[in-house]
Amino acid sequence: MYCKGKLEKKLVARIQEYEGRWIVIENLPALVCDQCGEQFYTPQTHDLVVSLITGKTRPVRTEVIEVYDAASAAWHSSVK
């Protein structure tokens, strides 16, 4: 918390990688800085994330997402 903003309780979406899979967790409780938007999680929220991603519950839905590889983009070499 470097910017010294105020933390507000909010529900957020978090993208989490686990065993080579990407998982979206919606409506996750977090403390969010009102100045910079950085998200902080309590130990209880961390435990909830671990429980969700290790398969103790079933997902509410499955989505298909597009994946792009920036390394294969034609303009990539000019960005270095």
C-alpha cells in the first residue's frame, strides 16, 4: 500500500492460474485501494480461493476465451 489510498471492501473478479489452467473467480471479497485500485485479500479470502481452485466446488459455468501470443506478432520485434 504505497500510495496511501483508502481501502474499501468490494467484490472483484480474479484470474488465477492453477496447474496449467486459468480460472476466473467472480464476486471475490477484497480490499481495494480507492486511489490506485490495488487489491488485497484477507487470509479467509485466500482460503476461499484455494478451496475453489482445488476442486472442492463445481464452477457455475465454463467460458471459452481467445488467447493471443505477443511473441508471434509482426510488430513484436519493433517494441523491444
